[in-house]
Amino acid sequence: MNAIPSYELYGDLLAGGLSETIHHETIKERSSRHDWTIRLHRHRRLGQIFLFHSPGVFFRIGDIEHTSTEPMILIAPPNVPHGFLFAEDILGDVVSLRLDELPTDIQRQFDHMSAETDMVFPESETRNFESVAAVMGQLGQSFHNLSANRTDLLTAQVNLMMLYLMGNRREKSAFRQANVKGHAGRQEAQIEAFCNLLEEHYQEPWAVGEYAQQVGVSAPHLTRLCRSILGSPPNSLVRQRRLLEAKRLLEYTGLTIAEIAHRCGFRDAAFFSRTFKSTLGATPQSYRKNLAPRS
């Protein structure tokens, strides 16, 4: 990490190149000055939202390396290394945010982007992609408007984009797809608490009893709730979440099978491979090999 340079904005020293809390620019504005290459770097204070309308962007964010085949949104929280290689006809935008000067709701939204795969939003997997793109366009117009309420408007637009993306992030998890309507409010609250805990701790070796204790119910009661409302017992939901993360890491990173197993909370690579094959019908190696070729 120490070998990766830190900038205010890429190419600017840390002496204060960013004078505003919210800064917008097109991808071309900065990348064209650097031969369309933004080398691996990080920001100590800034969070960023990237929108690429054009496919064919090579990017690295944390351990993920990927060339996009469709429009995409990326979130780069503070201190997460990222870099890009763009074509000269790139169409896109980037918003840079001094998070410590923005409302705590926005700061928390960036804090929740803890897994690197949660920072990647391809258009085909992001239900609200067009809505986020529309708000980004409005934000670009607002940035160049010197009206009295400009800062408030920019802040509201950033918050709206992040709310859309946080909603899509939750929808990526299989257990979030369950229909919980028609159940008592207390049960809904308990299931929501379990889902939130699962999202934060699926990589840890928690037993059902530990989730139940945090929710404030017994392990058998949590199991009954999960079966009746989410359609599966807690252990199955944990496994689904771990395998979902494993599939993303197989697609977007070059991590070894053992590294992916560790990242996703499996006790060893052999157990991970057996679980993956029994659930998805292919070994992790075969799944990765059969992915669509990347350009």
C-alpha cells in the first residue's frame, strides 16, 4: 500500500488541488492529459463515483482487474487503489467527494462498500443504472451552475445516486430477493437484522447461534423465521452469500482458488471447491474457464 502514490485528484499533489467538497469532470478532461492512462493510485480523503458510458475500459480496483464489455459504474472509497486505461473516444464522468465534509449518510454509504466486488456495477446487473446515469448528467450541469443553492443541490444528487446504488448492492444477494410482505412487523425487523448481519459478516466463521444472539432470538427461532420468510435455513443463506461473492471474484480477479476460498469464509480450498460444484454444477476452475472471453 505504501508504494502506491496518493493524490488529491490524479496528478495533483496533496496540497489542495481540490477546492470544492464535490467536484465533477468528464473522464476525458483528466485522462487526455495523461495519455489516457490513470496509473494505480489512491486518495486518502476522497471517495469517487465513476460512470463509463463506453465499454472497453480496463480498470483495476483493489485486487480486481477487468476490461468492461458494457457501460459500468465504479465506486472507489478512500484508500482503495484504482487505475484505468481508456480509449481516446471514452465517454464518461467522475465525481470526487471530500467525504468528511459531507453528511454522515453519504459517508456511511461509502463505508458499506467493503467488498471490492460491491464497488462494481455493470449495466446489465444494475436495475437503476439509467437513473444513476441521469442524475450524473444533472449533477454535471449543476456543478457548472453558480446558483446560491448549488452545494445543497450537488449534495442531494450525490446522495440520490448512492441510494440507487446501495439498493442495487442489496439486491445482488440472493437472500434479498425473498418476499417478506404479509408477516408481522417484528418478524420483518428480525429478518432485516439477520440480513444486515449476514451482509457484514458472511466472510467470518459465525455459527447460526451467533447470528441469532445478535438478532436477539434463539437459533431454532431464527431458523424458523428464515425458512418461513426467506425460504431457506440460515446456513443455506450464508452459503448462498459466500458463493455469490466467490462467483464475482472468479470473474473479476485473478486470485487463486485458495485465496478466493479464504476471502469468502470457507475453511479451505477443497471444501470450497466441493461446495461450489455441488451447488453450481461446476468446479471453480471450470466456472472461471467457461466465462465469456474478455476483450
